[in-house]
Amino acid sequence: MIREIVEVAEETIILKLPKNLIGKKVEVIAYDITEQQNIVPAEIPFNPDKLKDIQERYDKLPRISHENYKFDRDEANNYE
């Protein structure tokens, strides 16, 4: 993967790709990164009270294990 940030001075940009990409399909995306900076959400601060609330809610649910589960295709396709 190649990521290159350039400041565009003309309508045409020439990309020099490494040899391992020659003959492969590649995707080229161009967008204004100054616009994208506003979209990035702020980091969510750690809230121990919220974490405790989530743990208490999920502790009420029954605990199950799929450790010994085996899928039986014949049983799943037996409609009778």
C-alpha cells in the first residue's frame, strides 16, 4: 500500500508505483484533506462510571458457551 500526500499545483499528477503493483488493479482516491479533518470525531474520554454501568447490565444476562457446539448440516437441512 502506498499513501502519499501532495500539494496540488496543477491538474495533472504523475504517480510512480513500485514494481510489485505493476499489472495489478489499484485504486486511486483524491480528496481535500482539509475538509476531512473536520469529520474525524473527537476521542471519547474514558468514563469509569459508564463502563461499570455496562458491566452491571451485561452481568444480568445468562452466560452461555459454544465451546462444544457442532454444526450438523444434515439436521439443518431436514425439513420434515
